[in-house]
Amino acid sequence: MYAPVGKRWTLATIWWWGGWAEGKHHDTLIRYLLDELHYYEEGHGDALRPIKTENHISFMGEHCNGQPVTVADMKTILTSIQGTIMTQVVEDVTSIISKALQDDSHF
């Protein structure tokens, strides 16, 4: 399910492979896979994700891969990047000032 595009098995292959264990039927593995897929597509584990992937439309939100980025999406991404950069700059400047103050106190 999480394999890269082009390297995923078909349900027929999975069904065939699932018959290897004694006492297990092919349907058992398919049921587990479909339950996991259903949970992935219908679950709300990504409720706080800023950009939704719309997993209920296509597997892993692959239908979005060819779509252009919207202005709102770019603003969200840029705001996140700016926040990360500003946090790092503040930490670096604070560290430099702290070190400079410590070096000056030795004289």
C-alpha cells in the first residue's frame, strides 16, 4: 500500500500471496488490507494537516500530483518556511550574543 507508484502489487497478486500460511485463507489478507485502506481513506488522522490530500478520491491523494499549486497553498507553505527560518535566526543570534557576552566576561 505504501510502495512507490509502479511497484505496488495488484489485489490478485496479494490474494495469491496471502494463501501461503497454513490455516489462513486468501480472504483473510484481503480483509486486512481493505480494512487498512478503508481506515486510511475514511479516517481523520490528518485533521490538523494544513494541506489536505483528499484520500477518499484517490489512493494516497495521487490525483493531486498533477494539479497546480494554489495561492492559498503557497501562502501556507511560505508561512511555515518563514516561521522555521525566523525561529532558527533567533536561536542563532541568541547563541552568538550569549557566546560573545561570555567571552567578554573573561577580560
